[in-house]
Amino acid sequence: MPTLEYFLVARDFSVDQRTNRVSIFNIMEEIHAREFPITIPNMVILCSWNAENGDNERDFQMTLRPSLDGRPVGIPQPLAHNFRIPGRRCRNFVAVEGLPLAGPGRLLVELLLNGDHVASHTIDVVRDALEE
């Protein structure tokens, strides 16, 4: 079974064509809004897996499960992806567009591998005070 190297939620990323290096932009730790509900227009979920002996022969399913204060968050697309690890390492990038949030709270993005919890990323969703 592969082991997780990293798991992050960010606004964007890029992969350098020449060096294959990953750059991650604006890691999401907090979301501020004056009014709710809101829609997060785009975010990207990134993870890197290290293969163990025999992993290159197997299929794996990665599932991402977002929730706000323990309640599922409606998403416009399924967040389950099958993958194989062709070499020593495998990166997965999942773009999410139009994530609706009903109110402030704690947005938890949980990562599962073949149905088992592997990691989670927490984002605080905060109501900003309105200026008078």
C-alpha cells in the first residue's frame, strides 16, 4: 500500500515542464466572507504517494470527502479517482470548482485510500464583521 508524502488544499498549482517541479500557490487555511452562503470558485487538492514493493501492479482508489462542521458539502462532481503508481512516486491533482458553503465553520477535506482514512486538511471558514 502506498504511503502519503503530502496532502494540501490550495487555490492553484503548476508543474514546471522542464524540471517537473511542483509549485503550490495559496495554501488554504482560512476563508473569509461577509455574507453566506458562498461558493468557492476554485481550489485544487494535491497529494503525493510513495510506492512500496508491488504497488506498481495494483489499482488504488483515492476519495476526497469535504464536510463543513461534520455535514457533507454538496459538490458538482464526484471526488473519487482511480490511479496506479507507474514508478516510485505518484502525484494526484484534483480541481474542484464551485464548492458551496452554507455558513461559517470548519471545512474538513478528508482523504481516503481504498476507503480508509489517510489524512485531512482543515480550513476555517470565518464570517468577517460588516463595516458600519
